[in-house]
Amino acid sequence: MCANASYDVCNWLVDPSESQGFCLSCRHNRLVPSVKTAEGLNHWRKISRAQQHLFYSILRWNLPHPDRIEDPTGGLVFDFLEDQHLPGGMIVPAMSGHDEGLITIRAAEADDATREEAKQSVHELYRTLLGHLRHESGHFMWNKLVRDGNDLENYRSVFGDERPNYEEALQHYYANGPLLGWQESFVSAYASSHPWEDFAECFAHYIHIVDSLETAREFGVAAKPPKHLAMAASIDFDPYQAGTAEQLVSTWVPLSIAINSIQRSMGQSDSYPFVLSSPVIAKLEYLHRLVQRFQRQP
């Protein structure tokens, strides 16, 4: 078992060749919440579960995930950061983000109330630990699959030119809001801030869709509304080996509508409160080809 099983945060097995005693997910951790407090351990457990979901997808596609031993300057590593508590009760929230393979996640967002407060403060429709991890890993995959994979020309033809100043673009977004009519071309308002964020958002949604479809398939879930036959959808293929993004989307849309409707019947918010426009589907198609092309490499 993984060495972190002793903290009841991981139940994965360890490769016999792993000298450190950590599983394929935990060996990427550099900084974790305090194990000396119940709150720290609880945060870590929730983050670890989300991290395992992320690595399941990475491993299914055989996507690159070198650690800092294999790639000292650009390997994938995680810091799960705790908020800074200042004298007088002031709290400085930790920041989630990505920098050349280093993914930081605010550990406090493992707390539902804290995460919901953050969600409301930035007017988001969806905010989860798994969403954070999938989004930030999208930045890492851009480095490995697009930049280092010499696919910039194809990327720019779909997402636009990423070379305009990133920091200035984010400052403009937070000062002025998203592009007018962003819903027509982007999967989220934040995706409109810069082509890097657009890619990361679409990468997260690509995994959302594929992994949710696989789960539905394993449970035999299908949408067969007798009065709306055009909304029927069944999953008779392996979503991780889908032929096209269109195949994924055409199955996901009716299924997500059904799931959202069930959520509303329980008085809950939509599980997938997003619209996949034609430009967004084209971006998902690019991602699909990128992932499948890398997966086929020896």
C-alpha cells in the first residue's frame, strides 16, 4: 500500500520499483496540509480523492506525468497550500495555480462552505476540487503536448495566439469582466480571459465529459425519454477511446440534461451548468485529437 495509507488518505498500491513508498498519484506531492490537525487531515483526504480521479484519467490516456526526479525543472508536482493566519484574525487565502509543472491548490477549498464562498465571490457556476485539479493540469498538459509537442500552429488556429501578455490579460479580465458574448465561443467566462485559460478550461471539461460518460456506462445509465426520442442517448462505446469529440458531445448533452433534471427534482443545482457551442466543440475536437495522438505514440 501507499505510504500515505497510514494517514488514511490513500488506498492505492505501490509499484514494486518505487523506492519512496508512494503510489503513482502521491509521489507527485511536495507539500500537503498539516497531519497534526483533524482539519488538515480531512482536507488532505478530500484532495487526495480528487487527485486520484485526475490520475485515473492521465493513466488511462497514458499522458505525460513525469515527477521532479524524472524532470527536475518541469515535472508535475503538487503543493496543497494552507491559508496564512495573521495576528488579529486576518486570513490570507492561499492561491491555486500552475507554474511550469508546479500545481498549487488552496487546501481550505476542501471545506464545502469555504469553496462555496469562493464560488460566489467570483460568480462561478461550478467549483470543485476535482475541477481545480483538472483545470490546472490542463496548463501542465499544454506545456507537454502543445509547446513541447511542437503543435503551436494547430493550437493557435483553434484557440488563438497565446503570446499577448498573460498577466495583463488576467488583470483586464478581473477589472472589466469577460468578453461580451463570451457564451458564443467559450465554455466559461474565465476561458475568455486568455488562450491559455481557454485551453485549461476546455481540457477540464474534456475530462469531465469523458470520465462522467465512462461512469454512466459502467452503471448502465442511458437516457430514453419516451416523449422526446431526439433526446435519447446510450453509451455503447468506451469514452476514453471515442472516435471523435462529436461522439462524446452528442452522447453527453442529452445525458447531462437528464442528470441536471434529476438534480433539480432534488432541489440541487445543475451538475453540469454549461452550454457546448459549436466553437467549444471544435476546441474539444482539437483536444481529442491531441490526446489520442499522444496516446498512440510508442
